[in-house]
Amino acid sequence: MKIVITGGHHSSALPVIDRFRSKYPDTEIYWFGHRRAAASDKNDSLEYKEITALNLPFYDLRAGKVYKTFNIISLLRVPFGFFQAYKWLLKIKPNVILSFGGYLAVPTVISGWLLGIPSITHEQTVVVGYANKLLSKFVKKICIGWKESEKFFPANKIVYSGVPIRKAVFEIGSDSFNSDNNLPTIYITAGKTGSHTINEVVKEALPELLSKCNVIHQSGDHSKFNDYDQLEAIYREADELADGKFYLRKFVMDDEIGEAFNRSSVVISRSGAHTVTELLALEKPCVLIPIPWVSHNEQKENALILKKYGLAEILEENDLTEETFFGTITKVLGHLQEYKLNNSEASEIVNLNAAEIIADETYKLTQRNNK
């Protein structure tokens, strides 16, 4: 069986790939994705690093995205993306396409539809993205991460799967962030690319933070901003006077992610669907800073779920300053007993079998197509 996987949420795809390899070991997997996280970034994306580390063929799909504001370069890349996807699908001849939404999935799934290749897609968010809304007309099945999103899709295509979670978040497989002080630890992250906006605030707030806690920080690796080196230099200056320890990573990989989550009293993060699901599964107190410009304000909607269930404080990016950042973190650290899961039904949202459900539905689609 040959599968092409594509989409904007590679973190959700990784547990599914792991399930394919364990349950359907003869599966050949090909990845259509981004080698660069942004057009202005010259460094390889975390997506590229993690997918190629699995020895999967990585096809750098340079498709365009239709923005609300006019962007001629991106518009010109739209037909180029279709050409690339169509050409590669002709070459690979996959039995099925598995999409995880996002604009890269559009040329891949529609080209597959033109070639008679069945597709299945997964929707991670509570509110549906433009890509999956369009692709719902072309795919055979739609796996949804949240029951609230079923109203956006044809009922006969829906499979409730939940959002796939990495096993690594539950396992402490390292001893990288162990400190010999009695301070609490916080984990600052911003998803797979990092956030320059959050990094800038951390640079300002770091001396104050290290007076109160140990800090694990995933900065990302954007070549334009060089945040990692700047943060490293700031810590070197503050190290001798700091009470807390600063653990800086460009990326916290699976070998350390379990320790990062489990050692942390509070997680500070964006509120992508995958991160929110992991925080809910771990029942982890958090400060969420939603990206304000994503479609349908989906990150705010995701953050409100954890706020409703008692785990989160939401800090809007427009209100993000050194003072509000430090103040919100210390507020949560000072009242940890108040940030507990307040609804037993919340645990039902997390489906630990999500990866297997998606893998099985994808496999079933290939069998149906072979009849």
C-alpha cells in the first residue's frame, strides 16, 4: 500500500505514521510538505527535520496560498502547486492520500481526485479551516478531532477520531531539565516554528522569570530573527545572578518532550489544536497566547476550550508585554491549585486511539477502492 500524506499539521500526522508502521508495516509513505517554515526563513523547518528523520521521502511542495489581501506571488504559485502535486502523484501512484488540512492539501487532494486516487482528511480544529471546507467535496472520509466541528461536514463522511497525540508526551525518556533548586519549572513554546513575538517578550522578561522559576524555552530556528543566539547571550549575562536555570532549545524533540511537559508546573504556548489536546490530556495548567491572524480565529476558540475546563489563562497577543507576560505566569504559578480540570467529561474529548482510528480508516479506503 502506498500513501501520500500532506497538510499543515505534521504534529498530528506523526502518531499516525507510527501507527501505520506498527500495524501496516508494508505501507510505503510519501510526504508532501514545506521544507521551509516561512518564505523568509532559510533554515529547514521542524516538519522537514522530523519527517526526514523517519527516512520518509519528502517532496517540497511550493504551492501558493490565497490570502484575504492581494498577493501576486502567492497567487502565481497556486497553479504551480497543482502542477507539482499532479506530476508527483502520477509518478508515485499512491493508493490513497491522507490530508491534515492546510493549503498544501488542496492541490494534492484535488489532483488526486482528478487521477481517481481516493482521499481522506483530518480536521484538527473546532472551527473548520478553508482548506478542509473545500476538500470535503473531494474526499471520501473526514476524521474530526472535535465533535463541535461535525456540523460543518456531510454526515455520511464523518468519522469522529479525536486529535492524535504523541506517546512521547506521556513518557519521561530524558534527564535534561533536572535542577537542584526548589523553584518551579515553566515550559515556553510556540508550536513547531517558534514565535518571534513571544521570543522578544522572553528576552525582556527572562531575568525576572529566572528569579521565580526554571525556564525551558523552545525558541524555533528562524534565520531572519536569530532569536536562539540572542537568548543564549542574554542568559550568559544573567547566569551568575539567576536563581533559576534556563534550558534553551531550538526545538524540543520527542526524546525530551515528555520531560519538558511533566517537569513543568505551567506551560506557556500558542493554542494550536494539537498543543491544546496534549495539554488537556496532561491536565496541565497553561497560559495560552492565540495567534490572532489565523483563519476563523481558530486558536482563540481552541484556547477557550481549556479556559472553560479550568486549565488556562488566555493572554491576547495585542496585550502581550513584558509586564503582562510575567504577571500572568506568576499569577498561575501562585494559584496552581485553582487550575485543575473542572469537568470529568473533558477527559472524554481526548481519544488516545485517534492515530489508530485514522490509520484504520485510511487502510479501509484502500481496500474499498481495490474491490
